[in-house]
Amino acid sequence: MKIVVVGAGNVAWHLSKALHDAGQHIVQVYSRLDGRAARLGNEIGVSYITDLQHINPDADIYILAVRDAAIEIVAEKIRKRLDRHFEHQAEPLVVHTSGATPTTLLQPFFKHYGVFYPLQTFSIDRPITFHTLPICVDAAQASDVDMLFELAKTLTPKVYRISNEQRQILHVTAVMVNNFTNHLYTIAHDILQQENIDFNILKPLINETVNKIQQHPPATMQTGPAKRSDDTTIQRHLTYLEKYPDYRKVYEILTESILNDDKTE
Amino acid sequence: MKIVVVGAGNVAWHLSKALHDAGQHIVQVYSRLDGRAARLGNEIGVSYITDLQHINPDADIYILAVRDAAIEIVAEKIRKRLDRHFEHQAEPLVVHTSGATPTTLLQPFFKHYGVFYPLQTFSIDRPITFHTLPICVDAAQASDVDMLFELAKTLTPKVYRISNEQRQILHVTAVMVNNFTNHLYTIAHDILQQENIDFNILKPLINETVNKIQQHPPATMQTGPAKRSDDTTIQRHLTYLEKYPDYRKVYEILTESILNDDKTE
């Protein structure tokens, strides 16, 4: 199948490279930013465009790996281009890669639409191993689901059919375990930096916290002052955190949440 | 040096085993719980007691690896026992293992006092590699600091002299990166379980989040709707979380904290 990748951000970059490495036939990449489009196009040796008017209308799959707010705009432009393409016969499959966006956003524009959502955090300069990461796919039509499974399976054995509602739930929890966790690391890093203490001291603890939940349900691994209802320590921490009102609030709410949580009893 | 370990909980268990494995001479272990004392004593082949009246008064170091609220009570009992011990000449060094407790709590009882704080999360059934974990030591007298360094260095090269104030700060940040992070995993696990979605889908993301900060400062790795100020997604998540008011509050506060954080800009 011929693939067009729309977007050249973190997801588009890693996904394009992984598809290319898996032998998939990417025929074109697009970014509105010339530098990005060129970089990705050159990286995988395919032509690139910076204007959707020139999008190749003969692909089998269009992967819209753009930020959520741009999906609808991009979809509309591609529809117009397909409509103008006189010889175009078969309707292509158009998918986005967003955890947060329902596939139905694409419904007004395409007969075949769906989602191809790699559940991972991507940074442009960190290589990502695709063969251990989950890809969540869905589409309205069964034959489209099959096509997405086939494509995803060339990257990873972990392919799941996940409905719009389930994907949204997964996305909420992904925000918690990834974005919020990283923010807690950021808070710790910031406090220690201000106090001239080396953040590296915390890394073995950070690593062990994650290692623990590979085999055990996280609730059974909960420790700490809130879990022990150790008020003396909690109060001492809150007093210390008075100079960081924003961090203090985070401490307070998470402590309350642990105290409320009978699942960790 | 002859060591007595007071306590047989998670820290006492792993620390005793590590010291024993490192060839240190533990002469006695104590727990008020007979089963625990016996289990630890048998594990490392030393005598155990369940009454502090019988504590061996001839040790060089007493390690109080008990919960924070018990440190003072235990210290007082040991003091009484040392006072009653007619032949006792040299004053021993007495340390606790708490991240949250100032060493000065021991000052009324002992001439030589300090702290021996392994910065790690311990579970009784998970083996811990001591030679990569940091141990924070401190004592009022320089010779005691030397003695604690010497002892800690038999377990790990990562030994730090950390003052009471610094240790308290480290402890606050340890709670954030360990207890709070684990609680976020617990929330995600709970939500996914209720929605019949496999928590394992999130594990590659969880692992990559931690891998990223091994080389990069966490602030530079921040992603997600709050970082992008993506209100549509945040509002959609908050609407979904209405059925989990407690988790919704956690989501709200951490999102606000990321939005407020210019360090991640």
C-alpha cells in the first residue's frame, strides 16, 4: 500500500521512519514547515511537500500525524484535493494518530476513516523501539480495521482494536502516568537544584518505583507518609513546601488522594 | 565493628541482609514481633530478641530501622539498658534510618548519634541491589561521620554526607517521585480495570517516561495537553473524570501546575 504521512512533528517523524524501516511504501510526506518537511523527506528518501494542494491523491492510506487542533483543517484540505483529482477512483483510508480525538471528526470528509495511535511519548532526538510499543487502531468499517492491523503488525506485535471511548480513557491515564509523572520529576529536580542537591541521588529510587510495577499491581506497592497516615511527616513536608505554594498544592492533593484511597489499604 | 539492628521491617530486613552479605558483624536483631525477629535472625544467622531489655549493650553501632514514631521510644529504652549495663565503657554510635526525622531527636539519649538513610523504596519480597543506591549519612561528630562512611562504603560507592535539612528536602522530593508517581500508576490501573482495559498497554509508556530522564532534565521532556495548553483535550478529560471526583481533582491540580510552570516552556 502507498502511504502519505501528513505532519513532520515527533509522532510523524518516528512513525515515518519506523514504517520506512519496516519496508512500507511511503510515497510523500507533508509539513507546512519547509525545514521539517525537507528533513523528514530526506531522512527516508521520499518527496516532500509544504502545501496540501500538492498532496499525492493516489495513496491508499493518509496518516494525519498533526496536532489535534489541525486534524479537521488538514482533513478538509485533503478532501478538496481528492475531489479535484479527476482520475481518482477508489476512496483512500484516512487516519489520525491522536489519543484524544474521536475518529468521527474525519467522518464528514472520508468514506474510509480511522485511527492509528501509537501509545508512546516521542521526542524528536530519542530513538524509539516500535516493536515493544502498543498501537491502538480503529475504523468504522471492518475491512479498514483489517488494513490498519496489517500495517501496524509490520511495526509491533502489540496491536489493539480500541474504540473511541476506550482510547480517550487510555489517553487520560497516559497523561497521568507520563505527563504528570514527568512533572513530579520536574518539581523534584527544581527543588533540589534550588537547594544545591544532586538530582541523580533520586534516580535509583525513580527506577525502582517503575521496576516494582512491572510485576506487581501498583496499589500493592504504595509506601510513604500518606499511605502510613504519618501526620507528623506530612505536616513537616507541608511546612517546608510553604516557599513553593504551587508544589505544596500538588503535595496536598496527592497526599489527600492517597489517604482517601482504600484500594491501597 | 559490632552492629545491632533494631527493627525487622522492610528497611531493617534489606539493610541487615546487605550488611551481612558485605561481611559486617551483626551481633543481634530486634523486633517487638516474634515472627519477624525470628525470620530476620534466622535469615542472617544471628540471635534475635523481642524485648529491648535484652539488647546487647556491647555493640559499636545501633541501627534503629523502625518507623519514625517509634524512634524516640526505642532510643529511650536503649539508653536505660546501656545505663544499667555496669561494665559498659565506650558510648556506642546510635543512628536511625529515617529520611524524615532529624538526628537531634537522638541527642538527649546518646553522646554519639546520627543517621544512616538508604534512599530507596523497600518491599520485603523484592531483592534490592545496594551497590547502586545512595546512602545519606550524618552525625554531629566528625569521627562518627567517618565511621558511618566506612560502614556505608561496604554497601555502595554512593555515600553522601547530607545534613538534617537537606535530608528532609530529599525526603519531600522522594515522596513526590516515588509515592506520588506510584499513586498515579494506581489511579491509571484502577480506571483501566473498571473499563476492562489492560494496564499492560501503558507499561512501554511508563518505562520510556523514566528512560527519558536518565539523560535529559525532566523539564525538557515535558509533553501532553497541559504543556501544549490544549484546552479542548483538558476539558474532554475533565468531563470524562467526573465519575471519579478524587482523580479529577488530581488531574486538575497537576494540569494547573504544568500550565503555571514556565520552566517547561
